[in-house]
Amino acid sequence: MINIPEQLIARLKNASKVVASTGAGVSAESGVPTFRGQDGIWNKMNPEELASVDGFMANPQLVWEWYQYRRDLMDKVEPNPGHKALADLEKMVSDFTLITQNVDNLHRRAGSSRILELHGNVTRNKCLACDKPYAEEIRLDKGLPYCSCGGMIRPDVVWFGEMLPEREIRAAFAAAEEADLFFSIGTSTLVQPAAALPFLARRNGAYVVEINIEPTGLTTISDLFLQGKSGEILPEIVRLLR
């Protein structure tokens, strides 16, 4: 039985601005492999080869095969109850912002629309040269994709050594500063700058709730730590809020 404090539900009902920040732990419950941790992808593969501009320029075929594999994997997984509960919260709260480090598109598939994707989206592509979105289907059996400008097409995700998208990161920090209630869900709070968001919200007076399967560096300063799976805790919060 999940024990959700009445104080949290009361604060949610009275909050004018709610922000939720999600990490890999949310999607791990759908079967999406995490990148860090004991069984993380980066313990088995070289990130510099698969997730950097230098790696892409050195071997674009390898990088594209890796991302096509990841896309095939995303097609086989479904949003879990945690994703769906966040989409429900968006409909129940007048001003709700979802900030995610995940690139798997599961939040959108679950029905969320007010999303700031800090690390991009693995289902999208863009030109390496002119940054223009590329909407055509990628068919590696027909060769590597190129933009009309002649530039190479790449996945629209943030690679190592790259800056986060300016519009999204500015909006994320603005939302954290203005939040009455801030959820940190399924994230280690180790990857900057996203890791700074709950601390910023706390300094600005927000009620900070952490939902995670294990304590993190955020736990001791959170107003509330709910230990467990987001796919179990979030649906219960939504049920009580209704």
C-alpha cells in the first residue's frame, strides 16, 4: 500500500504552478535501458563513438545503425502508468510543466503536451550543418541521409560536448524558479544542468517532492521523499487528487 501524505494532495490542489522533472528511471519501468548505473549502456559501449559529433563524423554509418536500433526498441515499448499519470496531472493542474531528460518520446505518446525536452527526441532528425528539421524517413539501405543544403542528417538529440537547446533550458529554469510544487521523478540528480532545477525550486520556496527507487543527493533537502516506482506512486497521487 502506497502512503501518500494528505499534505501533498492539499498542496497540489492549491498550487498555481506545478513542475515535474523526469529522468531515466521513469522510462526504465517501460523497459527502456538506462545509460548510467550498474547495468547502464555506457558501461558496455563507448559514448564518444555513439554520442558525439566527432564519433558521428568518424563513422556516421555506425552511429545511424545504433540510433535506428534504439528507435526500433522504442517502437516495442509502451508508456507506463507513470507516464500516463503525468499526462493526467497536466489536465488537472492549471499551470503544469513537464521537463524531461529522456529522449524516448514516451511522455508525448502517453498524452503529455507541455513538455520541455532538454536532451532532444530520438524520433526526430535535423541537419548537422544548418540545423533544419528533417522529416523524411531514414532508410539506411538506401544510403546515409543528407539535407537539401548538402549537410549530413543526424538524430535530434544532445550529444556529449554539445549545449542543451537554449529555448528549452531557459524555459526549464524559469519554470523551476516560479514553481509552487516541484516533482523530481526517476532521476539521479547527477546530470547538469537538469540536476540544479529542484534545488533552484527549493531555494525559491517550492515544495519539493522526490519520487525515486533509491535516495539521491536531493533526498535530504526534499520536503517529501516517496520511495518506490513512479508507475505506482504517480497513479495513486492522481487518484487521490481526483
